[in-house]
Amino acid sequence: MILDPVQLADQTPLLNSKTRWVYEHPDSPDLLIKVHMPRYPGLAQAGMSRWFAQRKDHFLYTTGIMRELKQFVESRYQGPEGYCYPEILPHIEPVYGVVETDIGLGLLVSAARDSDGNLAPSVLRLRKRGAMSAKRYTQLDRMLQALLDTPLMIGDLNQENIVLKNAGRADEHFVLIDGLGERTWIPTQTLLGWVNRRRKRAFVATMRKRLQGDRNG
Ligand SMILES: Nc1ncnc2c1ncn2[C@@H]1O[C@H](COP(=O)(O)OP(=O)(O)O)[C@@H](O)[C@H]1O
Ligand SMILES: [Mg+2]
């Protein structure tokens, strides 16, 4: 049955990520499933540190799913004139929802790949390989500007959360595959628009400085 839990226990994750296991969907290479990686440092202890460890793990589990989904939904909002943020649409890789798996609830997302069918290379990887052409720098900068021009919330804009989809093809373009939404226990970005804008500007400034450094050096 299409809605039966997806069997992942006998599969190897595609890569060792920091917070989630990333699997290819057994039925389609176009889909990835991200499953929360439980971390319980402190659970061996009693009292407060045990309580905190459990709360933290629970927080990472729920936000890992909800924040991405929420921002994806926001990015596709349409007003009377159509999409509100058309420039950013192609840069947010789709999040399709949640799926049950035999190792826990998973986030079902579109897989960004390169022209050979491998997972699309991250900005960090492209920079390390010296594969950031002038055209790619310009494309990335445009995407960063588009992000600044929308109210979408960014919790973590690092170089591994942006990948070059269709790399090597004429239609290659950068997409965000993680880092959307707020990550802190106290949702200051949600509560205060200016905190969100400031945080986003800081992320973009750091990224632009790095890219500028490459081009000068
Ligand atoms: N939709 C995707 N398409 C292609 N590669 C992806 C996708 N999602 C994740 N990846 C790859 O997996 C890595 C880890 O996934 P990510 O969602 O960023 O996990 P983490 O929460 O550990 O940072 C990314 O840096 C990227 O290289
Ligand atoms: Mg990431």
C-alpha cells in the first residue's frame, strides 16, 4: 500500500548529516526522506540535565519537521495577483510533507541532483573544488537578494544548506534544502519582524563576504 510505513531500517543513509539521517526514498530517486537522529547526551544523568536532554531532543524533532514545512507553505502563498514571492519560488526545494517510516516520522522532500544524478553539490563543495564560475557567483548572489526581499524566516543559512540543482546543465540554479524557519526555543524571529530581518541580513552579509573573498583571492 502506498501509505504503508516506508522501510528504511535496512537501508544506508545517503550521507552522515549533523542532525538528521538523509535517505533516498526506496520507490523514487526524486525523493529524499529526512529522519530525526535522536541525541540523548545527559540522559544517563538524573534530574535537571536529564529533563533538559529530553526537552531538547523533542524540540529538535518537532522543529526539524515543522519549520521547513511552514516556510515552504509560506513561500507558495498566492495573493490576488498570483504568487507573492515569485523570485524565490525556484530557490526553495519542495517539501512534500511527512511520511511514516519504520525508524520514525520522516520529512519527505524533493531530491536536488546534478546532471549525473548525484546529490547536487553544496556551495561549500563547489568552492572547495574551485567550481564557482562568475556566472554561479552572480546566480547565488541573486538568490540571496531574493531571500532578503521576502519575509521568509531563515534559521541557518550555511554553505551546506544551499546546493546547485541540475549542476552541469543549462538550467542549473541554487536551491535552499535546509535552514528555513526558526530554530530557537524562544521564537523571537516569529514574534519580532525586525529580529528576523536582522538575522537574515547578517547571514547574507557573511555569505557575501565569503564569496567576495574568493573572487578577490
Ligand atoms: N533536498 C535535497 N537535495 C539534495 N541534497 C540534499 C537535500 N537535502 C539534504 N541534502 C544534502 O544532505 C545534507 C544534510 O541535509 P540537511 O537537511 O542539511 O541536514 P542537517 O539538518 O543535518 O543539516 C545537505 O547538506 C545536503 O548536502
Ligand atoms: Mg543542513
